[in-house]
Amino acid sequence: MILTISVVELGLRGLGLVIQTGREASFEDGKTVDRDSKVNLRKELKADKWVLALGDSLTNGSNVSVNETYPFRLFHKEENRISDNKVRFNILNHGICESTTYQSLKQLKDILKKWNRVPDIIIYLGGAADLFSPISALQQEKVGEIVEDIEEHAPSFIRGLRIYKIYRGINLALKESFLHNSTLDITEDELRDWDPEVAQVLDFYLTGDVEAAEKFVTDKGLEVPPVKLETILNAVVDRLFIASKQSRVIEETLKFLEKHPELFEGFGRYPLHRMTMAYDFQSKYTAHDIAKRLLKIAHQSPNVLQTELYQKYATLFTEREKSIQRINRLRIQNIRELAEISKANGIKLILQNYPENFTDANIALEQVAKEYGLPLVDNNTVFNELIEKGNNDLFREHEHPSPEGYKLMASNVWKVLKKEIQVDKPN
């Protein structure tokens, strides 16, 4: 058994290394090397300046092919090529998916120890993943307080195994499926079979026509019980969640609960669980926003204050806001330290903000840029202006750019980067 687990674990780590190396390899066609060998390989390529692209999945470009990432596009810009064996900027992609500011900080320190050449420029985009990796933030404060809890569930070496991570993912999926099946007293299919009139109300909601749904209920004199209201709400939020419209999941759930607070009597378990999941994958609503909306419901319908369901989620989002405040403080502390280390090593630091509205992360990046007088690549303004004009092709999935989006990011970065060297267009 131990031998089998060891072989599977090594295989998974090897596969991960191959995939990650493909991201980090030299941009010269046909060459695939690991992170350390790449530095030696790049000695053969002459460059005016070495550029380290550091950050999370938007730098790594994990949702597109390597040649569609923004660092690749930067390297291959016509203006970047001086001759066959010389470029203006030798760009190294060291983006790691889900890397937090704390992890990027540690990564930079390791690079400066290992490399025999200090990069001339660092392009950094990060901070959004801090919200999804609270342990990284806690590591900076009181590690001892979480060790006991971690060890209670699994020894640290087990938690680091790829097999354990796969098991955890499957386990969460099964729990999600169980929760869905165990909390819904009436499924959508059953509702359609048993109650055609309420099914019509459901269809109005699914098309977004809430006024028509309410008019239909009034005209028909329908009394829709909470158990069927839950089925309606669940069908709506499920479709929005699958479509990656996470902020809409939150908005529609809260609006529905404002009109039907009786769902807190025990019939809104799954939709509220889904709203909590959606919260972690959107940037429009803060935990404070949601807590305020829940408090508004309680003011309108005081009886919900006595329900276990209301107490659970009101507490959850109130505590989440406190946690986010800590994460925000540590995020900006880490970015400041990146700036300090760069300055101490004579490295030019260029910060980017996110194309998507990761408000807290963008505020931190913009604040540090202002404090230290650093160049800022304003992706957010450029993307939002184009989206307002009707360009819907800049994102392939929620919060991750499409190939067209990464191309735009490369263009935005180039406008700032080329100021470091006077770039003359080739004849």
C-alpha cells in the first residue's frame, strides 16, 4: 500500500512539474527547462535588461496556452527584438497559480539567493489569492495557534501530498452533492411534475422576469409554500453559479430572501450555502455588504433573528469581514516589503492592478505604487472602459482573461515597460 501511494504521489508530482515547467520555460521555441536551468540557458541570449514577471495565475496564464500569456507576448513583441540573439527585455515568467503576496515575497527572496544575476525589473501582479488562502496570512502572525487545528485533521506532511489534495477535492464534491440532495425537499423536476402553476413561476424567475412571476402569483391567487420557494431560488442560483455569475448569485439570493424571509425557517439552507461559495469567487460584494443586507432583512422581519439559519450566516459574514480586514492589512504589508526588497537590490518594480474588479487587491497595489512612486499598469481602467463599450471577449472565464485579454495586458505592460529603455521601431 505504501509503495503504491508513493508511486502515485511521485507520478502526480512529476506531472505537475512537467505542466509547471512548460509555463516557466524559456520562450525560445522547442526548449523546455526547469526553473534553475532556465537562468543558465538565458545567458546565451543577450538582453539590455532582465525582467522577472511575478504573481499568480494571471501571470502564469494557466487558463490559456503558453504562447497566449502576457509575458510570452511581451517577449515576442517586434519592438523587443534587437537581433537574432539579442532582445531589449529578457522576460522570465515566474507566475504561480494561486500565489499569495506572502508566497510571492518568499519566492522573490529565494530567487535573489539562488540567481547569480539580480533581475533589473520586476513586474508584479498579485494579491487576489490572499483572500482564498487564509493560512498564508496566518503564517505571518501566530502560526502556533493554527498548528493544533491542522494536526487534528491531518499531519502537515499528509496535507502536502498531491493524493491528499485530490482526496480533499473529491470529498468536498461529495459533500456538496450530499448537501444538495439532502436539503432540497422538492427537486426542480418534481416541482414541474407536481405543480405546473408554480413551475410557471419558476420559469419567469429563470428568465429574470420577477415582475411577471409576482403578477402571475397575484392573478392566480397562489400561495407558494416555503419548500417550493426554496426550489425556485435554488434553480435560479444554481444556473447562475454554473455560468460563473457569482455576484448575481449573491444579489438574487439576498433579493429573494428580502421578499421571502420565511426561508430562514429552515428552507434556505442550500441557496445560502451556494451564496457563501459564490462569495469567494467574485469581487463585487464585500462580506460587510452581505452582513448589512442580512441585517436589513432582520429589521424588516425580526422573527428571523430567532432562526438558526439566520444566526449562522449573519455571524459567518460578520466574522468574515474581520478576517478580510486582517488579510487586507497583511496584503499591503507584503507588497510594501516587495517594494523595499526591490529598492534595496536596485531592482525597478512595476506594479499592475487586476483587469477584474478585485477591489481590495487593486486598492493595495495602487496604494503601494503611490507611496513608493512606482509605475502602475492600470489594466482595470482599460478593461472596464472596453467592457462598457460592449467588448465581451476579454475574459474566458470569471476573473481570468481570454487570449485577447492577455494580449491587451501585454500591450498595457509594454507601454510602461518601454519607458525603461528608449525603444525605436525597427526600420
